[in-house]
Amino acid sequence: MTRQPREPNRLRGYVPAFSGELHEPPRKRTTVPHSLLERILDGLEQL
């Protein structure tokens, strides 16, 4: 029951700033390691 609601998970892992950058499925986005997220943030800052 803890992993059943997929919509709240999608909303939680859905960052408005990345809506255009990351167009991957919600499952893949939520399982992305934090280090990779930080790398993406650095890449956006460089842009």
C-alpha cells in the first residue's frame, strides 16, 4: 500500500524546472541517484 499510489510519487519527483529537460518516465526519474541529480543541476547552472 505504500508503493501503490503512483501519481503522488510522480508529482513528488516532478520538478517544474526539469519538466522540459527530463522527459523520462516517472519511475526512472524517481530512481535516479542523488549524485546524478546534482550533476544535472550543475549542468543547468552552466547553461
